[in-house]
Amino acid sequence: MDAWEELVTSALLGTDRKPLARHDAGDAAPVALLDAAAVHTVRRRAGLRPGPAAPPLEAAPEDGRRRLPEAARRRLAQLLAGRAAPAPSGGRRGAAPDLAELLPQWLAAANEHGYGAPAAALPALLDAARARTDLRPQALAFAGPRGLWLARLNPDWKFALRGAGAGGALPDPADPDGVTALWEEGLFAERVALLSAVRARDADRGRELLAGTWAAERAEDRLMFLDSLRAGLSASDEEFLEAALADRSRNVRATAAELLSALPSSALAARMAERAASCVSLDRTEGAETIVVEAPHECDAGMRHDGVVATPPTGRGERSWWLGQLVEAAPLDCWPARFGGRRPEEIVALPVADDWRAELHAAWCRAAVRQRDADWSRALLGAPASPQTSGPGTSSLAERAQLLSTLSQEERAAWVAAFIAAHGLSEAFQLLGVCTVPWSEELGRAVVDALDIARDAGSYPWSFSGVMGLAERCLSPSAAPQLAALTALPAEPEDASPGAAAYWSEAFQRLVSTLDLRAAMHAELAPA
């Protein structure tokens, strides 16, 4: 038996059951076993022959971007270290800023100024991007070519080498040979990113790239590729999308129909307009004008070909389901002629017979979002001060947020500010999410005033933690002086929630500290 195997066998069975064949009588058997194992281990290691040397690593590429100022470098290290800090115990966040939530803004600002990442920060930066997918575009852009070089050496960072996150790994869209090679040989995520990049530069070239391999793509891949056509969608895409209406995948057909309905001049939009107009009309009985709805009685083959899904979700009636799909796919400019030349706000103000109002208006909301029609969005939003249950278009905050996204940044912020002034913050979280960062002065003032009112009213403070978090990220740092007076600990009303005053004071202190820190971050990144 091999000496090493003998040692292993004795160790496993025990020296009393399997004594060593050779050891000094004066030594205890276990000690002799360990001594023999040590000697044998040294002998085996000493006898190993050196293997061939590993090939040297490829040198890291140069990053010609500007170097971070020293203060900004220290701030980055602080933010990356704070990303992994444990959450406070007891559910209280304390008055210190949340560094993890400031990292995305810091990265965005650093990229805007054209800075490159310090080499020493790359491992922590890649770890942060691995943990948070929302950080990846900004983090990988900041990491630059050296970040991609480092990511190739660690399997944990392989996400950086695929898709849009790979940044420089994609060929220049103007390089036809490079584009063709990656499109034919690349990974799926790389091909999606490539199609988006080419589409952004030359919409027709992107569509032609997709059409060349369309028949050979898998159904799930065709769906993702088709979604890339949203960017730069135009009438020149109609022929390709019309052909996709005959695709064997129902999801692909539905997406093609949705894209065609976003083109008001398309043949599908005209077909949908004709169907929708046959279902919705204006009745002038006894001097009163009312919208009358006659929903479809069947989903025929033509409707199914044009993307109408025949089977409704559970709990939804068939006819209302079909009607909604027809109306949302019809071009909005078909309705003024149908209703005597009325403007959108006049149309949505008309009464609707037989409880069809909610269904009809919800379909118009979806159409306005799909077609990015600001006039219809304004009409369906109504006045921000109007009660949600009696507004002209919709009472759903999710739908209102989508409608707001079609308006300009300034109009969006003004509408939400007026909504908050009328209704407070309890219903405003979704609406604030579609407003441009940093918030306008008018919107920021409305949020701060509403928080102040909620505090003075003794409201349950934890109900506003979401809005507080948004304010920390979105409020302009110039609002900090306005908030300073709110950091003091106020007298607690008798009917207030226990501990509410202390929570409000702590939350406002954190908000002020965060705004001050954001201001310092931007100052540190500003070019000298």
C-alpha cells in the first residue's frame, strides 16, 4: 500500500484499529501519525516540478478621459463604502443621508462632466453595478474601457461584457462590417443592444438589419427585437410591421399591432378607426347630446389579424374587452369629425350612456399615451384641482401619471404642483415619479409646503416616508434654506401619533443634510 494511503486509512479508522506499520515504540500512535503525515506532505511538495508559466495579462487600455478632482475621488470612495453599510436597526433611518441613493446621481454628474473612473475604485464600482441593475448604465459608462478589461478577469462581473452595458464592446453603428459580424455571431443581449444603437443612428438601417434574419429568429427573440423599433418609429416601418401581423407568435402579432396603431396614418389605424367609429356615436335625442356605445358582438378574423385579443382576462366582459382594444388602437384624430368638430376637452366632457364612460375614457387614455398626444392627455387629465372621482377623463393615478408623461417637463411639473396644493401628498407619489429631476422651484415648494402641513396636522409620519425619499433625490438643493426651520422639534399635538414630532424633525434633518451633500457633490465635480 502507498505510504500516503496508509496514513489516510489509519487516520480515518483510528490508530487503535489500524496501527501504523512503522513507528517508534515510545511515541504515541496519534502523534506518530501526524508526524509522518507532516513529513510526507513536505516530501510531496518538495518533489513537485514547476509547471509552465501563465501567459502574461494583456495590458489595461488607456482611458483618456479627465481625472477626477481629489475631493470628488474621496466622495466616490465614501459613496461606494456607504452602499454596503447595514440598514439602521428598528426601522428608523436616522438623520444621516442615504449614501446608496446618492450614488446614481453622482455617477450621472461625473459622466456629464466627462470624468474617468480611478483605477482603485473599479472593483467596488463593478460590485455596485452587479448588485443594482439600475446602476449599470451609468456605472459602466464611468468605468470605461478599463472597467471592461477588469470585468473579463472575474466571472462575477461578466454582466458588464454583455448587452447595452458593454458600452465600447459594440461596434460603431457606422461600421457595416462590424455591425454585420456582431449581428450574425453575437450573444442575444449584444444583438439587442446593437439593434438599438443602429436604430438610434439610422432607423431604416436598423429595420433592414432585423428583416434580414427575421424568419430565422426564435419567437421570444423576435418579440424583443420588435420592441426595439419603438425608437424612431415611422411610416417607413409600416410594411415590415404589417407582415409581422401574420407572425405565428400571438405576442409578436400584438406588439406589431400596437406599433402600427401608434402610426395614425397606417392602414391598420384606418381599419381600427372604422371599427371604433361603428361602435361609438353621438345621439341627439330631445336636444341633449350623449355618446352612445354599441360594443362589438364578436371578435372576427379581421380583428384578430389586427392584434385584437379575443379572450378577455378573468372577470372582464368580452364585449367591453374588445371595445377597449378597438378604441385605444384608433387614431385620436378620427374623433373630432365623429363628434361634430369638437375639441378633445369638449369630447371627454360629453355624457356617455349606459355606464360606458369609464371604459371609453380609459381606452382614450391608453390611446393618448400610445400616440403621445398632448392635447388629448390634457383633456383627459382635466384640472389638477378637480376631484379624482369626477374628473373629465380618469380617476386612476397610474393612468394620470402616464398621461402626464406626454406633456412637456414644465407643464408636467406645474400640473403636479397644483394637484399637490389641492389634494396633498397622500395620492401624489406616482405623479411625482414622472417629473424631471431636479424638481422645478414651483413643484419643490408645493412638496415642502404639503409636508409642513402634514406635520402640523399631526399626520402619521411614516405614511410620507416614500415622498421624503423622493424629495431627497429630486428636490433642488436650493430648497435647503426653506427647510431649515422645519428641522426643529415641534410641540406634539395631543391627537398626533406617538413619536411623530421626533420622526418629522429627524426626517427634515436628513432631507436638509442630503440636499447639502448633493450640492457639495456637484461643486466637487465642477471643472476647475
